[in-house]
Amino acid sequence: MRQKDSPDTHSSPLPVRPLGRTGMRVTRVGFGAWAIGGPDWAAGWGAQDDEDSIAAIRRAVELGINWIDTAAVYGLGHSEEIVRRALEPLPDRDRPYVFTKCGLVWDETDPGSGLRQIGEPASIRREVEGSLRRLGVERIDLYQMHWPPKDGTPLEEYWQTLLDLESEGKVRAVGLSNHDTLQLEAAERLGHVDSLQPPFSAIRRDAAAAELPWCAEHDTGVIVYSPMQSGLLTGRFTAERAAALPANDWRSRNAEFTGDNLARNLRLAAALEPIAARRDTSVAAVAIAWTLAWPAVTGAIVGARSASQVEGWIDAATLTLEPDDLRDIAAAIDATGAGTGPSMP
């Protein structure tokens, strides 16, 4: 797949925003390719049909989405391969930016042995070559460190490696995912952090307290993940569905999907229904638009496992919540006690 240098080749009928200083202008929502990695790895979402995944990606692009976020670890390489398959037949003018991540490594000879958080420069260089090959591209548009490593590699070493990959033309821009403000500060002293990818939703709001203000101050783009809290804020999730999640779906082991947390989260989702009704849209779109209402947020990564799921949240790409909407959501957050963090942009 040939890479393009000009951001103008990634035009979209949907509204776009500059991604920090990268020169890329991205739609307010991007396609998240976590779930399409499939089952049988530590953070899998259960069984997934690859043809449905390809149809979902192509529908998102058809509707104007101009970026895809994936990671080498999603499905242990499978998600990146599906992204390549979905994009290969598209004409150049329709091909979106492709963002991916490094730093989570698995044993190819024993995939079930678990994941390791590695920052060693040689490992990152092996990973980028693997992602380039699986994605079928000559350059990755945004390359992100997935998590702070646990192998003892100092931040300065792994961040310098990403900056070197940018200088060498392997990647266009570099960012951090799941890093805090102290880590962002340390990285920025070496070279500009083009983007941050934090978890952020009306349930998981902690990034609004520190990371979002830091990014606004430093002209760092922000692409948030799990804006629908992995399905809880779609308006279609139920306690029965949570109880029936298969063992190979990571959500079956997550605290937000059980007990009092689940009850609070579902009450919050229900409180979004009247807002969705008066805006003539879906609960999912309202949940995503809430994250986009925070000024520092450039875009939201939204997953889909079928074309119909894309159609269920695409309104978020153009939806701007009104002050009354935001006040009602803040009141619902306070009333339900769901999640943690600031509740009002």
C-alpha cells in the first residue's frame, strides 16, 4: 500500500481537526481496530468474523472516517493484517491514515504465554518492521508507545528510539499511550510528543484532571480510546449481556462489567437516552460526543465489529453537544456515582 505525504490526500466530507503539530487533519472520530483482532489472546473480545471486520472498516471509510487506530498486539498481529486487507483495494484518495503502537510483545512460539511490556530499543525496531510488513505500508502515520515498559528501559531510551524512527522516515509522527504528565514532561524534554492516547469516557474521566490540560498547553494532539467504555455506554448493553460474556472476552474479567460498578454504569447509560432522543441520535453518539466536548481532545477512537455498528455511532463525527446536554450529563454522573474524574468540560 503506497503511503502519501500530503494531508490533503486524506480529505473527508466530515469535520476535521489538526492533530497537534503533525500536519495531519483528522476526523473527530477514528476507527478503532482493537476488537477486530479476534479471540485467543489476553485482551481479546471473543469470536470475530474477519469479513465483518473488513466490511466495518470499509463502511467507516465510505462514511468519511479518515484514520484507523490499531496496534501490533491486537490479536497478536491479526488486527494489522485485517486493516491491510480492508484498505488494499481502496483508491489512494480513499485511504485513511493508519496509526499503530509498539511496546507490548508476545512470544511467537508460545502465543498463550502472555504479553510483556518492553521498551528496549532493539525490540521497538523489530516491532516497527513487523507492523510495516503486516500493514503493507512504507511509513506509519503515527507510531505510539502503547504502555510504559516494565523491563527497566528508561523513558528517555524508548522515546528517543521513536524520535529516531521519525527522523529516519519509518514513521511520520510519534506519540504516547497510557502515559501520565510526569512521563509526558520527560519525553517532551527530548522531543515533541505529537499525541497522547488516554482512556477517556463519561465513566473513566481521570485524564481530564491532568493529562488533557497538559496536552492543550503543549500543542499535543489527543486521541482518546474507549469513549463508550467498551460498550457500556452504547445504550444496548444489559446486565444479562454482561453475565453472558464468554471467557475469551476480556470484559468478562473487568470490574466495570460486574456488581455495583455495572449497575451504576448502566444507570448512566440510561440517563443519556433522553439527550439522545432530543438530539435525534444514538446513546453511543452522545457518549462519544461528550469526550469530544473537552477542548483538548482532537478525536475519539471508536471500535466496531460490523458495518451496522459503525452506522450506530457515525453521528458523533458531526454532533456537538449543547451546554444543557453537558449539564444534564454531569448531573447524571453525579447522581449515579459512575466512574471517577471531572464531569463537566
